[in-house]
Amino acid sequence: MANTGKNTLFIVLLLAVIVLLLFLNMVLGSVHIPMGSVWNILTGQGEEPGAWQNIIWKSRFPQALTALVAGAGLSISGLQMQTVFRNPLAGPSVLGISSGASLGVAFVVLFSGSIGGVALSHLGFIGEVALSIAAIIGSLSVMALIVFASRKVKGNVTLLIIGVMIGYLANAIIGILKFFSVEEDIKTYVIWGLGSFARVSGNQMMLFVTIMVILIPLSFLLVKTLNLLMLGDGYARNLGLNIKRARILVIACSGVLTAIVTAYCGPIIFLGLAVPHLCRAIFQTSDHRLLMPAALIMGAALALACNLIARMPGFEGALPVNSVTALIGAPVVASVLFRKRKSELNE
Amino acid sequence: MNKIATIQLQHLNIGYRGKTHHKVVAENICASIYSNELTCLLGTNGVGKSTLLRTLSAFQPRLQGDILLMDKNLNQYKEKELSTVISVVLTEKCDIRNMTVRELVGMGRSPYTGFWGNLSNKDREIVEKAIESVNIRPLASRMLHTLSDGERQKAMIAKALAQETPVIYLDEPTAFLDFPSKVEIMQLLHHLTRETDKTIFLSTHDLELALQIADKIWLMDKTNGITSGTPEDLALDGHLSNFFARKGITFDMESGLFRITNNYRRQIRLTGHGYRYAMIRKALQRNEIFAARNIEADIHIETNNPEQEGFILHFPDRPSLKADSIEHLLQFLSE
């Protein structure tokens, strides 16, 4: 790593950006709260109106924290998938794990209406928990299937195709469920599918953040494995790596991250695919010892930025996060990759 | 330097395990690979060269027989242990982006590095030494994806050297390279067997190079399995000429190399000496004309006329002609 200094600078810069974005996430929103008051509320000083305190602590702060953690988790998950499959188009959703989550949610949302006679949207907190649990069960069962398959099949491509097929299968079942459901439930499901960092509230947010704060450092334990996997199966094996075990570990790690994030925020697209590319382009490295932390903070920053835009004053009631991630993210990534190609040509 | 049989194959069957029956690729292989020698495995496509290499590298299980690696059975090695004994250079082209040559060579140290894969100062020294020994110091900071095929191949060999294993297997290391790079890689490997105590075993299709540079040749075919020996011994006992016996290929005993068979349609008397003589002879051979000094023929070509530049053609019934180049000369002859 010749340009360690430059990389450190980038990371420090990104961290500063995250702090700034976090603060902006507190300040900006449909209700105008002056910057000074926000600062006072955050530091616990002064006498600010109770409504403002509520908005900051019950809405904006959990939302920002959720975005930060979810962005970081998805980006790391995407990086791991791209490395283990040596495929630049792989992402957290590629193995059908988020489709599994959707299937779980669809079962709960669409069945509770037609069988229990209660639309889940009326259940409030219990409904929220039920959704999270359903999503986790759905995604983890798909992951178990993939891990089982990865012990049987040899090639990465085969496994990738199996994953994509499972995704299609899940979507087909969801389609059937939708067909037999009442409109109100379908709407609940569709809104869940748009993704949101705002859904997680209070206690659930604490649980979500705690789980992710434990899982993300765990995923860092795989850096050497990831670096070896990058060389291809033959070389990795020759360098003493147990390929099958390594593959299962990485898929499981990435899968659990995706499953948890999807359970709490819905299927968030694009971040997990784009952030690893952005990191590789900016840091000019393929060393996961740098890429993993880079993906973590880049993902966090990008998710915060998207959350901010989704909630800009003027878009009353918040845009779906998924639209923002793709709308803002795609041009950014494309421009970075283009610029990189140019500098390569000038070398 | 004493040569030790590092790898011994005893009645080895290689192939693929199926549910009901095994697909045997080659049977009853008995041979040894020695240290301080460059051994080249030759054989036609599909005869099982890669399967043999994969089996020897423990990438796939053997079907029967034993492989002794430094007097210990290959299956008794653990993965970690094996990574310090065998290193490989594979045909699969790894298209890693954003990785420098130095980082790749550093990956060769993985079996020795700790949990995070950080290189110690000693590791760095070994990496630099490996880069030095394949002469790619100027490329060390370049990204892998900006290298040519030959340069990348050298980086891969440096990676194998950094792994510090007594055995190196290479699967067609000279494929896809231009001729000078092929020669360079082969000479580099040969040099390594002399400088270090390494046992180097490679498969190749570059027959000419292998016959000139290899210490031992392994001929692999469907009927005889493996025949091994020095290229010269194999030439003398006729194995080489049998092995590649095919229409259009002749084994030239004088040079110990193969050349294309020529069917001659006519004969020409050729006089002269040195390179000019040899080159004309070669050009005529290609055009199915046999040319020599002691031939009685109508046409006579003088290559080294003291009075005149160029090549002089004497005809029995016509005045002599002068050609400035061989191309020119061939034109006259075809008229």
C-alpha cells in the first residue's frame, strides 16, 4: 500500500462526513427545529419544547442510527458476496436471502388478513415484531438452503444460479399470496418492500443496533479468508484455505447481516452492490483489511445521505428509501467508475 | 548436488470418482520426480495432464495407488502443512483488479502469516527476494491487471517462490505467451532448480522448448501411461519419435528435435557455405525442393560467388540469372 497516507486521509474525511450527516439528519425534516435547539436537545441542555425533544429522540435519532448501521451492514455483506463469488454484480440480495425475508413477511402480512381476519396494519407494535421475526425466519431458511447447497455443488457459478432461482421461487410464491389477499394487506406488504429506515422505533432500534454492533466486528474476522478467496479456488486452496468451510462462513456471515437489516428496514437495494465498487475505486485496493472498514464507513455515510434526501422538507411524509438509494447512488457510482477508467488510461 | 526423489508415484490411478463407477483417466503410473531437476510433462490435449497435476497437488483424490511426497503419503498431509510443501501456478487466469504485484507475491506468505495476514519484516524480505529472482522489480508496484500475460505469469511464479515450498507445480506456464517470454519462463524455472533445491514439475505443449531445457521428460499417452527419462535417452530408444509419430512430423536425430516432414518433388544442386547456404536450403525445403552439394541436377545455385553479389542460378539451356534475395530466387524457380 503505497498511498497509506492518502487512504488514512480519506477515512478521516469520511468519518467527518458521517458526523456532519448525522447532525444534518437531526436538523432537517418536515418540522423546522433551529440548529441551536437541536444541539441543546442532543447535549441535554436548556429548556426546549417537549414536542421537539420527542421529534429528535423518538423519530430522527433512531432513524439516523438505523440508517447508519443498516448502510454499514449491507455494504459489508455486499463486499463479502462480491468476493466469494468473484462477481462484480453480486450483492446482498443475490442469493435470494432478501427474497426469503420478503416471503416471510408476505406470509405474515397476507395470511393474517385472510385467515385471522385482522389486518396486520392495525396491530401496531405486535405487528412490527411479527414482521421482523417473519423476515428473519424467511431469510435464514433461504440461507440454510444455500449453505446446504454450497456443500453439494462445486462451482461458484452454480451456487449463484441456485441462489437466483430460490429468489425467483420466493417471488413466485409471493405473487400467489398477493393474488389471494385483500387490498389493504397488499398495500402494507408493498410499503414494507419499499424499504425504510423510519420503521424501527424505540426498543426495537436498540435491539437492532446491538445485534449489528456485535455482528459487524465478527465479519471482520474473515479478512484473511476473503483476501485468499479473491485469488480463486485453486490458489486459495494451495495457500492452505479450506475452500468449502471458507465459503460457508462468508455466505453465512453475509447472509445473517442481510437478514437482520432486511427484517428491520425492508429490502434496501443498491447500497450493498454499489458501496464495494465505490470503495475499490476510491481506495485503489483489493485488500480486505482496508476494504472492510472502508465499506463500513462508506455504507454508513451513503445511507445517512440517502435518508436525509428522502426526508427533505418538501417531500412530505418521506420518500421510499429504495428510490433515493438508486436515484442518487447510481449516477455517483457510474461517475466514479468512469473517472477511474480515465485515470487508468492515462497511466 | 544430489538428486532426491521428492515425489514418488506408485501404481497410481488418476481420474474422477463417480457414484456408481470411477472414470479412470490414467492407470498404473509409476515414476518419480527429482529435486534439482526441471521435469516437463508432455502429452496431447485430454490425455490427463491437468488431472495428474491436480491429483499431485491434492486438489482431487487419487483413485488407487500411492503418492509419496518427501517419503510421506500425500493423504497424511494436512491442508496447512501442504501449503508449505507444494506451491502451484495454475492455468486459470486470475483477473484480480486493484492488486499490486507486490501484494500478490505477499499472498504467497499466507501459510506463514497470522490471523489478519499481516506481513512481518522477514516476510517482506522474502517477498522482495522472490520478486528479484524472477526479474520483475520494475513491475513490483504495478497493478496486476495492467500487466501482460508473460509478466503476470512471472508474478505468479514469484508468488510460488514466496511460498518457500520445496515443490512447485506449474500447469502450462508457457501457454498464451509469446516466444521470447516462453523461453524466458522456461530458463527461469531451469535456473531455479539449479540455484535452489526445488523440485519443479510442469506440463507444457511447447515441445521444442521442453526438449531443449528440461532435465527430464514425462511422456503421457493413453496406451503406455507415462514414460520418463532425459530427452536424449528418450530420443535414443525411439520413444520420442514414436510418441509424436504422425504424418508431417519427423524426429531429427541430429538435433534431437522435431521438424516438419518434407516431401521433395525435385532436386537442385546447391553450392556455397555458411548461413547463406543454410538459409537457401531451408527455403527450398519448404518449397519441396531438396538441395545439396553432391546432387546431380540440371539447375545449380551458387550462394557465395566471389565476383558477384546475390545468388546465381545456372540453367542448362538458358543464361544464368542473378537473384538479390531469397524471395527473388524462389520467384525465378517457380517460373
